[in-house]
Amino acid sequence: GRGNSLPRNEIVVAIQEERLTREKRAQLRVAHDSLAVRYCLDSAGITPRDLGGIAICSSRSRDHREEDHRVNSFLNADKFGIPVSYLPHHLGHAWGAFATSGFSESAILVIDGRGSPWEDISHEEQATAKFARNTAVCSVKESKLREIVSIYSAKDGVIRPVHKIMSSLPDWNLSAQGGMPLFASLGD
């Protein structure tokens, strides 16, 4: 953060929204207030104004209205001049694993239910992408191409994509004739 005396490169506090709401898989949406964000700031003894930057790492498109940081009246990133970065979902998982691993060099495997859509990943990641053979999922309306498996190489504080598998996935809550949800990835 800016102007505070917190140690650098050390996790001060971390908590998942679902631990505070008691709702399994509770989602953080950047456009809305969050109990987890408030909890972390309170625990660290800082306010949004003290933040040196905000990283947004959602599995939804960065253009989705629920991921628009400008409408979050609690964080007020633009008002306080806080830089905001959007990070592809799998790359966010990779950074979280690598940064807390204690290793200076690593291979990182991310297997997730659904990551960022094609248009939100970097050209470097797109260049490593292969496409999964979709079966019944292909016929679901409004399917989007999303990350499902990613392999990264980390060394000297840099994470590079090595291989990525993209798949056309249905919306999260769709199910086959009201029964078992459709799963399109090992992470699901």
C-alpha cells in the first residue's frame, strides 16, 4: 500500500467471501461491496484510499457489468487514483500458487472449472492454446470459449504460459433437462 507501514511481500490477511456469508461458492463481484474486501482492509488497519493497486481476477469477462470497478462506491479506485489491473483467471491462480510456494522456479498446473474467456487472455496465452473436443456441451446456447487447463513456467519472478486448453462451456447454472449439471472440464 501507499504510505502505510505494513510489511512488503508478506500476506497480512486473506479470507474467502463464502466464509463470511456462509454461502458455498459465494462470488465476489467487483461492481459490488464485499464482506471479504472489508474484512481484509479492517484486519490490515487500512482503507481503500491506502491501496497501492487493485488486481481483478474474475472468471467472468472483464467487460461484464458486474466486473466494473468504476461503479463500486466503497473502493472508489478512480477517485483515489488507485491503479486497477485485470488478470486472466488461470494466471491469477498461477500467481497465487507460485507467490506462496517458496520456490524461485516452478512449473504450475491450473485445472479449473472455467477460467477467463478467450478475449480476456493475453496474446501470449492465446498462442499456446489448444481446443478441447466438445461433446454435448457444444449444443448449449450461449456457450463461450474459456480456459479449463493451463500450464505455466515460473522463474525469476516471471510467469510464462506454456500450454492452455480452451473449451466451449455452458453458463454456470445450466443443467441437462433439470437434472445433473453439464460438466465440461475436469475442474467442474
